Amino acid sequence: MDPAQMMERAPHSPIAGTGWLMDWRLTFGGEDYGWEGALATIVEHAGSEVFTVLYDVNSEDERRLDSWEGCEFGMHKKLRLRVHTLDGPVLTWMYVLDAYEGGLPSARYLGVVADAAEAAGAPADYVEKLRARPCTKIGP
């Protein structure tokens, strides 16, 4: 979701809006040493919803994102999912971590996720719930 991160990874792909992924929930899984903990992903869960940012990704940037997300190594897979926007449903693809669910994100990583959601216009209560999620504290 982070616009600065997306500008670095997919510089030719502008923000196309925001929406909600219905009947999925945000969770954390696997482990990344650079982020010192579990990574964000989504899993199906009736009644839940995940705030999303949509980007108009061109084919060059899609290849770059696939590489960045480790698709060739099976770290993430891309799923075609329907996101609900104010203009109606949009069929899009999302990267989903291909690892076990569980583990805790680091406080630093969770802060980046929450800051990105806030910057994208997620409702305040959604951002508050993100910031209140359990996480690991690295360092003193």
C-alpha cells in the first residue's frame, strides 16, 4: 500500500483508487529477516474485510513486482480477486504469501503497514486496529 514503496518498485503504475476486499482478512505469516518478523498477507474469512489500495500496473512494472515479491521462488502467488470500490467492483490481482499463517510482525513493519493505510485514506478505526495488533519489539 505504501505509495513511496510502490513508486520505487513500480514507477510507471499510478494509484487507481482504494477499496475493500470482502470476506478476506489481514494476517501475518512466514518470516522475513529484513523486517524482523512475519509479513502481511490475506486469507479467506467470511465477514471480514481488508482495506486495499489499487494501482494501474503496466506489464513492465508487473514483472518488476513479481520479481520483488519472489514469485519465481514461490514466496508469493498472485490471486485474481474482486475489490469493492465506490465505483463498483473491480477485478484485480493481489500477492498472497505462500507460507504458514502465524507469527508476529515487528513493531517497525506493523508501523509501516499502518502508516501506509492511513496515508491511503483508510478509516481511522481500521488504522487504530492495525496499530493495536500484537507485534514483536526488537531492541531495548
